[in-house]
Amino acid sequence: MSAHARDEARERVARAALELADDGMAIGLGTGDTARRFVDALAARVRERGWTRLACVATSNETAERARAAGLLVKALPDVDRLDVAFDGADEVDPRLDLLKGGGGAQTRERIVAASASSFVVLVDSAKLVDTLGVRMPVALEVVPEAVRLVSRRLEALGAVPTRRPARTDGDGRAPFVTDLGHWILDARFPRVDDPEALSAALDAIPGVIGHGIFAGMASLVLVGELATPEVRRLPRTPRLGSFPQGVTP
């Protein structure tokens, strides 16, 4: 499918998500391409409707800068009494609506914001739907630099092949990718992630792991922009296995 079709699908899903936002809410803003589109669409909605009481919490410095530049009020999470809803993208979504995130390296703050919200809405195009997590993408782990060797050995014992993520601007790959929180990223390539909850618990138990990209049981709703049609499907969380349920166009 063409890049143009993916761009259009992401724009549609970002616009559809606006129907879940309202003035007076405190909203979590995710990181990544689709999340950026939602930030821009939300800022336009705020201007069009003259909203004055909407506050936002960002999952990355990049998102915070973009939101402020667009005119949105951005607050730190501790300064918000409640978080009504968080909107974010995902790298992969399986049939149970478990997620793989972390392509942008912001998975720790993304998890904190998502867990703090009353509902967590995930925005993706249909190419992100997979039968099993981890087949196409590695699992990203945010790691204290001093623990990289320890974490790598523990990951290998779990059956993964870990590699340190290089900085985006580093030509020879020697400089590490450094997160907004000052940590490094290990990308762990598993053959597949058949039990996201069990693997999530195993990764959480490794000393030095600050956060990782498996979001099991967290999504309240996934909005899917179809690539071949102008449809946006709604996939609410249900404990089901097998094929993706057919959603309802908003």
C-alpha cells in the first residue's frame, strides 16, 4: 500500500479521535506520526471552537514542543488533577488489543500517561494490525546505562537477541540513543510474543529496566484507519482471541 494511502488513513483516524475530546478535559498526547497528526487536529479544533479550558500532558519533549507551538496548553502530569483520556499510536496491535510501542523511544512516559488516564485510545492505520506481537518489530526496553550488559544477558536467557539502539544522528552507530529521561534503549528481537502479559512481567522484573514497549491490557479503544477504504473502525477492548472484530464506523 502506498505512503499516500497510509498518510490519508492516519489523517482520518486523527480526525475521528477528535470526537472523543471536549473543552475542559485533560488529555494525554502521544508520540509518533499519527499522534503528531492528532496534536495538529486538536489544536485546530481548539481554535475553531474557542475552547479555553482544555489542558494537555505530553509523552515526550518533542510532542510538548509541537503542542505548545500549535497553541495548546501543556502541563506536567503532576500538575493535573485528573487525566480524562490519553491518545497515542502503536507500532503493532494484536487481536486482544495488546500493543507493541517504543519505535520513537518514548515508551516509559507513554505508559505512565496511558495508565494515568481514565481511558486510553490508540490511533493506528490498518497496517499496524498483526496476528502476533513481535513478529515484525523488536521489543524496546528503556534501560539504565549501567545495566545494559546485565539486561542484555537476561534478555538472551529469555530467547531474545538484544541490540543497543544507536542515536538517530550518529552515522557509525557508536553513540547510543538517549531518551528524554536520560536512559538508553535496547531493542530485543523475540521470535514472537505469544503471551504479552507474561513477557511484560518478566521484563519488569529485570533490574535496570525502566520501561518497555509491551502494553498488555491497557488500550480502552483502538481506532483503525483503513488503507483501502475511507472507513475508520472502532475496536473496543474485549477479551477475545482470533480474528479482529469488525468495528463500527464513527
